[in-house]
Amino acid sequence: MPIDDTDRRILRQLQADPEESVVILAARAGVTGATFARRVEKMREAGVIRAIHDQVNWQALGYAVEVSLRFTLDKTEPRAFDEFIAAAREVPEVISIGTFLGQVDVRLLIIARDMPDYQRLYRDHILTLPHISDIEALMHVAQVKERQEVPL
């Protein structure tokens, strides 16, 4: 679906303040509420807009440790990726799973309440995942930039 300048203005407003009312967002985008709603629905149907959702602040829930774990898997096993990912999905503290081409095969983003909790999680759940050839752990220290918006 090709988008025009009006769609771009609408998307900018949705990205900037997704919780604002349709009437205010429409006014900021320079369109009527009906036009705004109609265009948003068309962009949803076309897959341009997938969802507008709340994001849980896991730090506010007591999770103070974030670790990015990068895995190289045993590629001699044909089902290594599928079995590893299926097992990783079962670990509740895994909040993101990504696969890659290159030296790193899979990245897991995990959260823990504190270092003892992370050590328990690592020992009891991460090290038991199947087909691991190598692991690299990167402890998250600070969020320098986080951007969900797409430049329009």
C-alpha cells in the first residue's frame, strides 16, 4: 500500500502519542476524526499498522538485571534451531528471541530480579537449553537510545 503525506502525518501523530484521543490526533494531523479513523483502518488492513499497545515497564515490577545472551548452536544437528527456540520460549524470563546469520545464531534477551536470580536462571534454565555450542553474555548497563518510531 503506498502511503501519502496525509498518512505520514497520521502515523507521526500515532507514534508520538498513541494514547491520545482520535479527535486530538486528527486535529494535529490536519484531518477530521472520520478521515483519521478511516485511514488508520486502511493502514491496519494493509499491515502498515500492526498494533497499538501498552508496554510493561519490567523494572517497575522488580526486575533489575537485563542480559543479552548470544548463542552459537551445534549446526551438525538438523533440528538445532527449532529445538533450541522451542525450549527458550518456555523460559518466562526470556523476553525476546532473535535469530541471525553469521557467527551468532540466536540472541535471547532475559531479565532477572537481581544477580543471584540471574545466576539461578542461567544455571537452571539457560545452560540446559539444547544444542549450545557457545554462549556470550552481555550485561545491560544503560539504555542510551531507544526509539520505536519510524522516521516518516
